[in-house]
Amino acid sequence: MRHVIALDVGGTGMKAALVGAGGELLHQARRATGRERGPEAVVAGILDFAAELRAVGADRFGEPARAAGVAVPGIVDERAGTAVYAANLGWRDVPLRALLGERLGGLPVALGHDVRTGGLAEGRVGAGRGADRFLFVPLGTGIAGAIGIDGRVEAGAHGFAGEIGHVVVRPQGLPCPCGQAGCLERYASAGAVGQAWAAACGDPGADAADCAKAVVSGDERAERVWRDAVEALADGLVTALTLLDPRTLIIGGGLAEAGETLFTPLRDAVRRRVTFQKLPEIVPAALGDTAGCLGAGLMAWDLLHTPTTPPEVTT
């Protein structure tokens, strides 16, 4: 069976899959990155994992993989195939595409940014399927974004397109590691909500999911924390939709797991802010933690042919 290799490298773990021509996940596997052993060990682990997937595919399907795709965090130069920098993995200027191509016997390799890769999958075969313009915003430890245009994701001139988490929504607000103050992700990420709720409830182990549960139970402290986060998020999203005019706004990540506890007030908050702008459809992400692997697989297939009709996907 025709298939490609897909890897989604996170800060602590890696997910891998063999992806069929129709977008189906034929085989899935996970393992730790081993980042505690240093960046060289992380890179070696990626290469080993990819080689193992290649062997599994050849053994199971009787033919080698056609290509490979890998999604990594941090700053990525997709054209050069270089993982430029990732604070949580400790690497700098890793020629990952070339290293993987060599390890996989000359196989074509696509390298992408993790959020943009997940956005590619959500836009093409997930919640944004059929939308010519979409914005994918995962609310995790931080906040990033993927700008979708006609089935592809825009990286920008320097690879920084979509960094909505660093739109300033509260001038002179909380300092951000990026060097600015008042950035969106300091108020509306799952990490920020968890931190604010831990301070409000006095439990240092509390997180955003605990805050959402407390909101449902009617806790006034949680409601204040949640409302502040939603208002900040709406401010950032309206800035983005003013600039980008997306048809669909896809919200994912840990905070989106709260479901309508998030989406009902968020839709209302965005609606209150728009004036001349067209209100996009605001929907939850559909692919969960398979988005990265699916997106990496789509990138790999794109190396082999130009997609026309997006494939159906089985998760």
C-alpha cells in the first residue's frame, strides 16, 4: 500500500504515523524525545524513529514509504529545511531535512512548523475543510496560529506568520518572554489561565481544566479568571480577523477542550467587538492530537503531487 512517514515532534514527546494516500493513519507510535540528554540525542531519536517507521512500512505493506514529513516546534525555515531554534528542545540550526533524507536513503522530506502543520491538517481535512480562508489558533501552553489560504498554510517571508500569541492586547501589561508586555498568550493561553486560577484558588497545582470545571460549578473566582481570558482572547482574535478576514476560525489546544464553556462566551465576545468586519464561523478543532501527524503526512504527499480534492481522513 502506498504510504508516507509522518512525525510530529513536541517538547516532551514524539508522535509518528504511516499515512496512506487517502489520509488514513495506517500505523501510529509514540515515544519520548529524550530532551534531558541534550539536543543531539533528540535529533538522533528523530532519525531512529523515522528509520523504524520506514522498516515497519516496508515489512507491513511490502513497499517502502514514498516520502516523509516532520513537524517541529520553535523557529523553522521550511524552505531551507532547517530547524532554526527551539527553546524546549535546546537545538539551533539543525539541517533536519537533509539529515532525515540521508537516513531514509534519499527519500523526499518535508519539514514544517508544528502549529502550521497541525493547521494544514485542520484546514484541509478537519474543521476547516472546504474553507478557502481559515485561521487555526491552538490554545496550549502558549498561543500560536496558522493562516490557511486555498489549502495551504502561509509561513510568511521569514517563517513567523501567524504568531497571534504575541499580539499585544494589554499595553503595559504582564511581561512576556518575547520581550514585549501584554501579549495575548500571557492572558488567554491554557498556561496563563491555569496560572491565574492557581493564584485565585490558592492551589499551586490547579490548571486550566480545573478552572473550567469550577466555572461550570458556578465558582465566582473561576468565572472572573475565565471572563478575563475570554475577553483578552476576543481582543486578539478580532485584531487577527480584521487583518486576515478568515471564513472560518478554528480554536484548538487544551483550552478548547472546555467545549461550550469556552465557545459560547467567546463567540459572544467576538460578536460584540466586530463593526464592519465579517464575523467568521468559530468552531472547535476536529483532529485532536492527530493533527500534527496528519499534517506532516499531507506535507509529505504534497512533495509527490499537487493536491486537488482533499482526501477524506480516518482517525
